[in-house]
Amino acid sequence: MSERISFVIPRHLKKSLKELQALTGDDQSTLLRKLVDKGLSEAKMDIAIDRYIKEKASLEQSSVIAGVSLWKFLDEMRSRNVALKYSMADAESEISRVIKRTR
């Protein structure tokens, strides 16, 4: 279900929007929906990575915040050169879980 919202944008953004419309062939509403969707996805990823870096969220929690799979989240972290924070305790816990599953 869609809901109508309205907002005011500066002239320079309106000009950029028209330029993008000419390039994509999309009508204004369609283009704005695509841009908002992309912006929200990027914002969620930025927030998720920031929370992971600040140790406010685990790797799994961060991937959920970003709305992507753990593997896609790891790929994005790699592309941004974000170091993986994985302690020896995390590794031991993971190994224990794998061993229990294989028994």
C-alpha cells in the first residue's frame, strides 16, 4: 500500500532531478521512489556498520539492521575496509556450535 507524502526541495535538487529524469526516462514520482529506496538502503547500511564498529551491535544484528544477508553485509564491510571484530572467544564459541551440530 502506498501513502502520499510531500516535501519541498531546493532548486538545485529539482534541476538534478530533471536531469536524472532525462537520463532514465522515469517520471518524477517513479524516480523519487527509486531514489528514496536507494537512500534508505544506504542509510541503513551506514547505521549498521557504524553500530558494528562502535560495538553497539553484533555482526548478525548489524546485518539485520542493514536488511541484508550476513554474507552481503560482510562483503559491504570488506568494500569499505572495515575490520572484522572477531575475538578468540567468538571463534571458540563458533567452533563449539559447529562441533555440536555435526554430532
